Amino acid sequence: MTDVQRNAVFHGCIIVLILLAIFQYVKLGSALGEEYPRKPIRVVVPFAPGGGSDTFVRIVQKAINDDQLMPQPLVVVNKPGGGTSIGSSYVKDARADGYTVLCLHEALMVAKSNGQSPNGPGDYEVAAATGEFGVVVLVSNESPYQNLGDLMEAAKAQPETLNFGINFNTPTHFSAIMLENTLPGARFRFVATGGGAHRLAGVMGGHLDVIILSIGEYVRFKENGLKAIACLGEERLDSIPDVPTSAELGFPVFSANLHYWWFPKGTDSKIVNYFADIMGKVMKSEYMLKRTEELQILPRIIVGDALSDRIDDRMKTFGEIKPENRIELPDFEVWTIGFVSLFIVLVLVSHFRSKQSKVDEVSDLRLRYDFAFGTLAMTIVYVLLMGLGILPFILATILFVVVAGLFLTSMDKRKWISVVEVALLMSFGLHYVFTQLFTIDLP
């Protein structure tokens, strides 16, 4: 076989692959009208694995899979950080096609009510509220504060010295503030720790004096040396009947958590109602009833007008609480000075090294810098085009690969055809891999 023939076969194979990728893309677009769901649904949990929310979602996941309640499975995606804002923003900006849903309790309403997050109930389509968790106030077994009264008096006698582990702008944060409000002068030192698993590690490591966990988390973690000193419900919990309510002890705070299922704004109401119906079946399933009993979760489900009323009521309650900025944060000034100093040192070292180099070595270095900065600039533009919604993934990728290819080949006309082939193959091929094999939403 001659070189010309081999070249023709190679390009022919590339064209076939491009056509297959384009066919899959067109097929995907035509399938959007098919019966829902036609692919796995991603549930975003804005906490690290191991906490109460993550555990609850995985119970729902197993209930759906075991009873085959949907033709497609749920896929759990953990996106912790930012006081739940990273995960909630991800879903808010996701495609409203019904394949991305956020499972988040009242933290969404808390953050919106006090102005700490632009994301609120109005930015989503809510399908259902499920599984009510009772919450408890906990200390370690070695803590000097073995009851809520001692803890509160210490918070009053030594304000802002007791470390209270919270997740910023979540119900744990507001419950802690409500506890303070029951005893004038009592003030905790709030430490942002993240989800339940991180709060547990903090109190067991001696870094935190007190935390709040759901009853499910406490049941799972209590063998690690935790002591419940109060529950924040209207009645005592059956699983810990000896633990009094905070109201019984003279500190009336009532708090419980429901897990809400939020779709991106604009999601078809038929999809939202379908998912709400599935959640109703989940909460009645044998596996769910068994697990909720074990974890002391009330298998409630709220939908429709009752759900809207519940959200309105909670928004009003949270709106009346105005937290002060008393969260312990990293020393950003020290970190900033350190990074800037390191950057200056690196620049100076690079400068002196370049002066000692030969002329041809300096020229070569400059070429490398030009290449690096040119590639970086193109990558930034590529990301911005998609991030700002100017171009979808397919068009942005074609443009990026074509421009990058021409840049790397120094505008060699003989290689233009190959560059276009690579651009088409990468754009349509990667779109198929990401959306179909990894179920990742693309712009």
C-alpha cells in the first residue's frame, strides 16, 4: 500500500468516526422528546459523603433501584463546599431537562433569607419534601458540659469561647443562634466545619465543644463517644427517650429537617410531578420504612400546595433571624501575603536565570513562554464562551481546536484538513462520552 493510499484510509476512518459522533449527537437531540427518564438522573448532594443528607439520598437511591420504581437509576454526586452554595449553584445553572436534581434541606432557605446566597426557592422547581429528621445537641463523653444548662451558662459566663461547630448558613447555624437567644448574654464561637461527618471529627478531636447532628447521624456515630444533651423537637425522640428536649430544660428551640428535591428553574412540570410521584412511592417502600425506623426519620412527604405553604412559612421564620458575622474564617491576609511573596521570589529567580543564559536559550525560553501564554489565553476564552452561555460545548470546542491547531502548526495550509477533522471528532466525540457514558451535563 502506497503512502497516498494509507493516508486516504486514515482520513476515511477519521471521517467515519466523525459521522458516527455526529449521528449520536443528532440521535440524542431527537430523543429529548422520548419518555422520561431515558438516562440516569444525577442527584447533587452539597455535602461530603458520610453525613445525614448523603445517607438519606443513598437510602432513596437503593429503594428506587431495589423496587425498580424508575427505568433509570439515581446517580449521587457530592459537591461540598461554600456552605452548600457550590452544589446549589451547580444545579441552578444546570440544563432544565430533568436529569439534574438537588437534594438539600432548609439550608437553601436559610442562606437566601439572610442574604448570604442569591439562590433561593424561587430559583428552582421544587418537587417534594421528604424524610423529617429530628436534631440533637451533642458533646463528647469527656466534655465538662454534660447537660445543656451547664453549656449555656458557660456560654454566658465566657462568651465566644466555646467552639460551636456549624455549617455556615444552614439550619445548624440558625439553631445555634436560637439557642443563644434563649439565654441573654450567651454567645458561642461559631466554627464553620461543613457537614455532619466533619462536625463529628471536630468534636471527637477536641477542636469543637458542641455540635448539632440529625438523630440519624447520632445513632450511627454515638459509639464514637458522643453524648446527646438535648433534642430540638417538641417531644422526646423514641430512640433516645432519656434525652430531654431543650424546651424541657428551659431553652425552647424547635428545629427539624426535611430534605427537599429541587430541579433547575424551568423544568417541565410533568417531570417535576413525575419525580414527586416517585418520591411518594419511595417513602412507602418496605426498605425505606425499615431504614427510616432504624435512623429515627419520620417518613413524611409533602407535595403540592402544602409544600408551597411549608416553604413560605420557613422563609418567614428564617427571615426574622439576623446572624452576626461571627464565623471563624482562615486568615486571608496572611495567606495572601504568603502567596504574593512566593510569586515575587519565583519572578526574581526566573529573571536572574534568564539574564545568565545565552541569547539562543533566552529566545527559546521566550518562544516557550509565548506558546504557554497563547495556549492559556485560548483556554480561558474557550471556558468563558461556554461559561457565559455564548456558545454551546460543540461549537466552542470546534472553535478552540481549530484555532489551537492553526496556532500549533504555524498556519500550515497543508495541515488544515487534519485540524478540522480533529476538531469535529473531539467536539462530537467528547460530547457523546461526557453526556452518555458519564452522564455529565455540558453547556
